[in-house]
Amino acid sequence: MHSTVSSPRNRTSAYDPFGRGPFPVGVRTVEALDAARDRLFPCEIWSPESAEGSHPLVVYSHHSGGGRRAASYLCDHLASHGYVVAALDHSEVIAEELKGKEGETPEQLSARVDAWVASRVPDVRFLLDHMLNAAEAHVDPDRVGIVGHSFGGWTALATPEVDSRIRAVVALAPAGSSQPRPGIIPAKLSFNWGRNIPTLFLVAENDVPLPLDGMYDIFERTPSSKQMVILRRADHYHFLDNAEEVHEMVRAMTFPAFLAWMTEEMRPISELCSGAQAELFVRALTLCHMDATLKRQEDARQFLAGDVQAELAARGVDVLVHK
């Protein structure tokens, strides 16, 4: 259903998730060794400088074939509002045995993709352990959230099943629908969470690889308090840095026959919303959800319960709200 509560003109709260936060942001790259799997992970950490005390921790999980800096605009925004944000290059990016090889058979490819799926949640749990055990990180173990895009969205939804530290989830165009399209990673979601974890879905109206009907499927199966906001005239890559360039780069790529449908169906970026509109949408609503859950800010909760559609429309962003 569509939200039809208060308009932005009638909202009295000064809460503003759109603007940059009060803290300068420090960014550092570290390497963390997972001795159990003999994998050395490059990690990026965004921290609010000059902020005192411990901070909520948000883990960012990137899409298949992506990297830890895939949505730096979002990580930087969260950090400017007082969050420590951590991301790593997932196993399929760094582990030689998980990379494709020339002459690979379909069976070998399938086994390798299964290994990608099996590595994802352990990657996140390793990063959580690393961050929570690092005294210099100044993070609060009782305020931990996760954000992920695409395969990373699946990762964000799968992790709470085996890790009780996750208290909030934002899934950006997540994989994991019951009927994925041909060639899409067949990662399953069982949602055996055993507790309520407030979950926000931010998805794209014209997503070709992970279509909207799959988003509704995942949403309906999520066993927690939840909300979904759909960015109109947007495709799958609108959640990344430099969305317009990435979208057109993907459209120009030559994929294997089993994925050829993707570039054939993608619309030119000129027919879709801008990267700036998409960034504002993702930044503001992700922050708002984390503020409402991890920081328990009542004004953030009211913002999400109010007329999100009107708030974004006032800033030139067209969305639909589904609850």
C-alpha cells in the first residue's frame, strides 16, 4: 500500500536525513587475515572523527563482482552522521580458487558459484569479529546493522539467521527471490531469524536482473517489521557509485548467452532517473532506518511512518512506498 500520512510541509520535526551529518569522516584501508580460511581481506572503514564515545556499526556488503568501495557515497554519509561503517572485498573477489578459469565447464561454474554463496555470510561474520575486537574502532556491540546490494542484499538478509548481533537490515535490490532469472546466482533465503529485525527494502522499479516481482516475493517472506520503497525509473545499478556510468558500461558489455537477455532489456540511462536522485534516495532512507532502529530516534521512526513519498517528491525523487 502507499503511504499517505503527513506532507513535508506539515511535519514539525527538524529531523533531516538528506543532508550531510555534523562529523568529518576519516577513511582508512586495512588488511584482516582470516586464519581459519587463509584469506587476507582488504577492508575499508569509514569513521566519524571528533565524535566521542562508542558508535553504532554498519557493515556494507557489495554486489557480485563488486568491491568494498562500491557505494562509498552511502558509507560516507552514514559515517558523517555518527556511524562506523566497515566493508570488505568478499571472498569471490580475493580468493584465487573462487575465480573463473578459461575452459570452465558448466558443472565447475555451478560448483564455484555455490562456493561464493557459502563464503558470503562467513565473510560478514569475520568482519564483525574483526571490528568488534578492535579497540580503536570504538563500536557498540549492541548496535550493529547491515546494508547490502544485490548479492550483498542477499548476504544482509541471510546473515541474521546465524548471527544474533545484527539488529537492523537494509536490503538494496537484494537477490534471493524464489524464482531467479536465468544466470542469476540461485541463493536461497529461509528467513529462520527467530526474532524481529526491522528491515527496509530499497528497490528499483525497472530492475532487469532482479525484477520487482522478486522484490515483492522476498518482502512477503520476511518475518519481521518491514517496509519497502521503490525508486521509480531506476535499474539495478542505481545503487552504486557513478550509477550512470556503470549502467551504460554494463549495457555495452558482452555477456555469455545465458545472460544475453540482460543487456537486451536494459533501458538507456537517459530514460531513467539520475544517479544523483538515486544517491539521495539511498542515503536518506538507509540513514533514517538505522537512526530509527540502532539509535532509537523517534523522529526518524516518525519520518519512515510518515509520507516518505511526499518527502522525496519535494526533492525531485519519485518513489512508491509499500508496507
